Amino acid sequence: MTATTTASPKGRRRDGPRRPGLGGASRRRSAGPLFVAPFMVLFLLLFLAPLGYAAYLSLFQERLIGGTAFVGLDNYTQALTDPQFLHGVGRVALFFVIQVPLMLLLALLFALALDSGLLRLARVIRLGIFVPYAVPSVVASLMWGYLYGPDFGPFAQIAQKLSLPVPDFLSEGWMLGSLANIVTWEFVGYNMIILYAALRTIPTELYEAAAMDGAGAWRIAWSIKLPALRPALLLTLLFSVIGSFQLFNEPKLLMNIAPDVITSSYTANLYAYTLAFTGQQVNYAATVSFLLGLVIVIASYAVLLTANRRRTP
């Protein structure tokens, strides 16, 4: 394609802007798939292939006589009537209802306090709240397990010194709350960072206009900041749904301290792990894992559906 020319005041001709050739456009079109190809290969090998293999395993059953046999959906029928699996799912659902609102409320309060600009040493405080997220969940569970100990833990020692009843945080009545405390301690900072980052994207002009109209700090937080945080809150809520139903590390480690309270089927994820690596029931473990994934998808969809209905007038 020829370049356009324009005449200058002195009679000279200059070249105008050149349009990109067809070869450059085709190269750009072919570059996109090349950039996406590494992700697609890894996604296929590390996610879709194991998922498909697990689905394949869930359709079979190991038998003493006859070896591996195709049973179709019999494993799923058995899991849907398995009281250990159902109780595990119900327990993590109760954990979600108790722990997630408290965790997100604390994260929201911390994010709003840091964004207000009224705190001294805000960077130090922000780092201090975020640091527990950098602690591996295994280390956090072991640390809190020591703190909860009724014989050697500091809480028990303080209660004994004050002649008070020793709190048994590892008892059946306290265990779910103790697990919720560990998870909250771990993930408040993570959710706070997400909400705080969303707050920093709000244009300052909105705050200035609201202040000129006589709005105070509480009014600005309620009418400007909270509505702007809805997408970030929805994101943290979805992450919390997935994390709650996949609860594993904390009960697995505390099971060594309180084996009479935390059984091998205390959570659905722990039950699938026990079936696969202790009971050697790989096929049934794959079935339980698939059903747990289905529960997570349904819960996540319900959260999204509820949020979208509240947005629409």
C-alpha cells in the first residue's frame, strides 16, 4: 500500500502516516495463540487431565473377587447416603456460616481504618495484620494447638494461676470455634489487602464532593466506600466459600492433639484423604472429591446469584 503525501507551504512533499500492512496484522493475530499456548498446555496437563482421570476412577470399584469392576454411578449413590460424608459437608457448612462473616467483617473494618488516614504507623499496622497470612497453615495450626493445650498451653496456665476453670478449647463443643479462630487469624490480612486495594482505586474527587456537601466520615464510608467495595467483597466471599468447604490442614493437624473429637471424617476433604491414603479406597475417594467439588460449585453459584439479584432493581 502506498503512503499518502501532503504538500508543505514551501512546496515540498512529505510522507503521511503509513497504514500497517496485511503481513503485520496477520502476525499479530497469530501471536495471540502462541502466548496462550503455554497456559493451555499446563491447564490441560495439570488440571483437565487429572480431573478426567479422577472422573474415570469414580466409575469403578475395587472388589476382592473379580478385581476392578465398572459400577457406573453406584459410588455416587453410596456417597449420597454415606452419613460420614454428609456430616462432614454439614460441619463445614456450619463452619462457613460462623467463620466467614466474622472474618470478612474484621477485614472490612481494618481496611476502612487503614484507608481513613487517621491511624499512626499505618504501614506497620497493615504489615502486622497481613503477616499471619504469610505463616504456613501447618505452622499456624501447630502454634494454636500449643496455645489451646489444656495441660501445657499458656491459656490453661493463666487460668490455673487465677484459680479459674481451665478452658478446654479442644473439646467437642469448642472445636469448631477453635478451628474458626485459626482460619480467621490466617486469612483476615489476606482479605483486608484485597479490600484495601479496592478502596485505593476510588477517585478522591468523590470524597471531596461529599465533604463539600457536608458528609462526614461515617456518611462517606456508608454511601461511597461500601458500595464501591461490593465487587471486592463478592470476590473475597467466593474465595471463602471455596476455602471453607476444602478445610483440611487445620483439622488434620489438630486431630493428633484431640483424636477423640476430630475423626477421620470430620470434614469432607479429610474424609476423602483418609479414604484414599489410609483405606486405599481410591475409587470411592474420587467420588467423594467430585461430589465435594459439586457442592462448592453450587454454593458459589448461589452466592453469585444472590449478589446479582440484589444489584438488579
